[in-house]
Amino acid sequence: MQVLYFAWVRERIGLAKETLDTQAGTVMELVDELRAREDRYAAAFEDLAALRVAVDQDLVDFDAALNGAREVAFFPPMTGG
């Protein structure tokens, strides 16, 4: 699965994207796996209220299933003007 990171999430992790093999069944399980990897991931996912997530380009909640997902993207809330 491709995991994409945008804005300050990308800056904290130091990557724009990576390919992962995961057994996570939900977005939250994926986040827990990522947090456990290194401190930079733990810092990026410290405050989930400050993050949004999309699975295969559809906005979802952190309890969303990853069944067959090809892409997960993490980013701060979007603002408009």
C-alpha cells in the first residue's frame, strides 16, 4: 500500500510517500503501526484531531477499514478562502 504524507506531516516524518506491507485492518491500526516505528512517526501522529485521512482518495474516519486499500493519505485539515 502507498502511504502519502502532506504538509507538516511530511516534514515531521521526512518522507512524502512510502510503500508499506501492513496487516492493519483499519486506519487506526495503521497509525499505531506507524507510531511504533520511530519517534518521528510518533510525533507526526501525536494529535489525531489535527489530521485528516483519505483511503483511495475518499475522506474517511480513523476507524475506517483498509480492506484492499491501495493508498492512504494523511494531511492537516484543508482551509479555504
